[in-house]
Amino acid sequence: MKKFLVFSLLFGVFFFTGCSQKRYDLSNPSRNKATMRPYKVLGKRYRPTYVSVGDVMKGTSSWYGPNFHGKYTSNGEVYNMYAKTAAHKTWPMNTMVRVTNLQNGKSTIVRINDRGPFVRGRIIDCSYTAGKELGLDKMGIARVSLEIVGFSGKVESSARIKRDIKENKIKRIHLSNFGIQVGAFRRYEGAKHIRDTYANRYENHKTIIKRFIVDDEPLYRIWLMGFSSEEEADDFKNSHNLYGAFTVRN
């Protein structure tokens, strides 16, 4: 049977996290920061989006298996065709998704750990095991409904999701990797002084020093971190009169 292996070119392209042999930590959101950056495939630009439990999407699902087994996924994990994972073009890594095959009623829960599929009309590519549970091994592709049911391996029950929606207590993934550059120094002592000044001034935001090499010499940049979007960082910068500062992303 023809397998819909439609996004092979992306494997390795988004190898953001270093591909070490260390155990992948689902509880550490910093591992996923780089995978939220915009990217381009086949001339089209994609912007990963933040999502909430209860969000729903409908479209076509495909599956992928042996040809990618043991290779790296977009977030640095090793793809295991027997695990229940999936690829999505824009949802955050480690988002837990209930996939329901609208053509036969079968459903399963997968964890997003890859990007794709890059075929028009398809919204998710399931692993071999997940696809088999949905009947995709026989159908190839199918019309499906996706519902976000949690993050980082934690799955909320349908009753809990309905109650949280009613009470406006929906869980939303939050990666605070946007920041504002408030200074730059050739000497570390100067950067440290500014870092300490801003750390005492804005307790709800972490102030860090980033070391870069510019013209063969170190340059220490001071970043005020902890914003969930470029818009939030810009608003903070403008409302606090941080003239000369500009938005960055870690």
C-alpha cells in the first residue's frame, strides 16, 4: 500500500535542540523554544502558534512509518514508529491531541513531536501505531478531527475540558522566550552592572547576559526576558520608555 510520506525533507532541518543522547525532558519548555520560530518549506512560510486545551481543527490525516524509523524529528527526538506521536505544521511540540477518524469513528491520542505534513489539505501526519489505531494503515488518508487535550504528556478528560471551558479556566501553553535588549558592552563588568540594575527594577522578568563575538571580540548583550510574544515585549518596551531598546527572541 502506498504510504503518504510527505515531509521527509523536514527531518533534520529543524534539528534545533542539539540531538544529544540525553533523555528528552517533556517537562522542560525551554527545549521547545526554537521549534516555535517561523520556518519556510517549499517556498511557503509557517508560523508556529500557541494553542489552548479544547481547540479543535478538522482536515485530512496521513501516516508515516518505516522509512523514518530511527531518524530525528523536528524537536530533536528519535522517531519511533511504534510510539503514538504525530507531526503538525504549527502546533507546539509536546501538545497532546485526540485524533478522531470521522470516517470510521476510531480515535487515539498522540503527542506532537515533528513538523509536517507539507501537502495541501493535510493537517496531521500520525506515526505508524497511531495511524493503525485510526485505520489509516488500510485507508491511507482519512478525514479527521483534532482536539487539544493537554501538554507535555498530561491529558485532560473530556469532562474536565468541558468544565474548564464553561468556567473559562482553559490551559494554554506558555513559552516566555521573547525579550528586550536593553544594553550592550564590550566589558563584562559594564554588562553585569546593567543586568543587576534591570533585575532589581523589574522583578517579574529575568535579566540575562548573552555573549556574542563581533569583529573577533566579545560583546555582552543584556536581555530582559519573560515575554510570551513580540507584541507583549513591544508594549512593555513602549510603556516603560525603554528608548533604544529592541525586541529579541532567545
